[in-house]
Amino acid sequence: MTARIIDGNALSARVRGEIAERAAALTARGVQPCLAVILVGGDPASAVYVRNKVAGCEKAGIRSLRFDYPQDASQQEVMARLAELNADPSVHGILVQLPLPAHLDETAVLEAIDIRKDVDGFHAENVGLLSQNREGFVPCTPNGVMKMLETAEVPVQGAEAVVIGRSNIVGKPMAMLLTNAGATVTVCHSKTRDLAFHTRRADIVVAAIGKPRFVTGDMIKPGATVIDVGINRLDSGPDAGKLCGDVDFASAVEVAGAITPVPGGVGPMTITMLLENTVVSAERAARDAGK
Ligand code: NAD
């Protein structure tokens, strides 16, 4: 048996087309969606992510503002910018690229974002709203995974789901979304005693670990859906320099019923959901302004 491939590039292209239409409709009503992105320091991976987010905005007809700060930027400087962006009605989304340099208080920075503009969904209040299954902003990567499950018509209600990883940006919100959608969810992490025991009974496995090819085919129940969130660059072996996920695709594809590849799986959906959250925020602002 060879698994069906869940194509993140194709889904992302389709959803981005819909987002562009919604952005154009808002612009025609005088409310062009706008995302402000703050980058502190010169981390090369962060710079690439920010570039891709800004380019994604441009293609979708979303205005973007970019604010670059040096590595030694002060907490006050960043907070002052956030206050300005919070107060600006033409800005609908605010994103602070993580990780921040160690001298900055990341929690304080994230909590300073107006929750109505918190399109990354990392503010504690949005996390609380998600846990209560109420309207707010949902973190982009797990939100993208839910969209992939939905379009691939993977039954979630009643399914046994295992999420590997408990980070605030992927694992925990992923578990919350699956719970809200009616799955029976187990969260595994670095202290889990027998990971394979859990994964082998799962109908849906979501891997968000950060360890290349860690989940192998023998850990998967035949026919299960495998969602690979990991993005790892291999630094040795025959594939050195290539990207791979947290799942050993070659062995898992032989056992699973459906699987996401890396690259071309969850990755493209993350920015897509950021664009969608920005448009949703602008739609709410237009509605509140009676436009
Ligand atoms: P993280 O380092 O914050 O969390 C990793 C989690 O894996 C932890 O909760 C830890 O307990 C768990 N873990 C570590 N070793 C384990 C083990 N041996 N067994 C079971 N669990 C173990 O990472 P993160 O930010 O959640 O990201 C996870 C992966 O997803 C990374 O590869 C990252 O690059 C990728 N990622 C991808 C996207 C995307 O857009 N596709 C977005 C965010 C993160």
C-alpha cells in the first residue's frame, strides 16, 4: 500500500487565490488589508521567513509594512512600535518574528500586541479563546494542518490523534484544535516513555519535533494519516543540504493511508493561514466601521 500524498502546494495556491479575492473586495470598499512585520536581529532563517511573508502579502494584494531592528534593539523601542501599530486603524495584522534576541522579554512583547491584530495567535488571550473554542486568532501552522485534514477529507471526529511535540506554536494549539474538532487526542513529547506505543494506535499522527526522519514506518498504524510539520536541514549523509521532515517519508509512505511531504506539505500552508488571518482581521475591522 502506498499512501495518498496531501499536496500542500496545490491547496495553498487555491486558498491564496480565495484570499486574494477577499483582499480585493475589501480594498474596493476602502479597507486594504495590511500586515506589519517586525524583525529584530539578523538571524538568516528569520530573514527568509519574513521575506516570504512579505512576498506572500504582495501577491495576495495585502499591504505589508516591515520594521527591521538591530540585534541590540531595546525593549522600549519594540514596545513603542507595537503601541503605534496597535493604534493605527489601517494596520490589521501585527507579527513579531520569533525567536527574539535573549535580552528581550518575548512574553511581554507578544502580550503587547492588540489581540484583534494578533494574526499569529500567540497572545495569551487568543490561546485562552482557542482553549474555550471561541472566536479569536489561531496559530498559523496548526490552523493550516486542520485545513489540510479538512480538504483531504480525513475524518477527525472520533479519531484517535497523536500529536508529537508540545510547543506553544505548534504542538499545544494543534492538540487543542483536534480536541475542538472531536478527536481523542494524546500529546507526546520528549519525556514520553514509549512513543511508538502511542503512535501505533493513532488514526492521525502529527509530528512537530524538530528531529529529522524520527518517526518511522513501523511506528505508524496501516492506513493512518501522517502530518509532518518538521522542517530540518540534513547536514550529513547522501542527502546533505536537503530539507526533510520529522517523518521518515520513505518508510512511512508504504504504511500510511495519507501523508504530507516535506517540502511541499505543511510549510506552504503556514504563510497562507497568516494571510488568511490578516484578511479576517481586516474583514472584522471593516464590519465594525460599517464599511
Ligand atoms: P520545539 O523545539 O519548540 O518543540 C519540539 C517538541 O518536540 C517539544 O515539545 C519536545 O518535547 C518534543 N520532542 C523532542 N524530542 C522528542 C522525542 N525524542 N520524542 C518525542 N517528542 C520529542 O519545536 P517547534 O517550534 O514546535 O517545531 C517543531 C518542528 O516543526 C521543527 O522542525 C520546526 O522547524 C517545524 N516547524 C515547521 C513549521 C511550518 O511552517 N511547517 C512551523 C513551525 C515549526
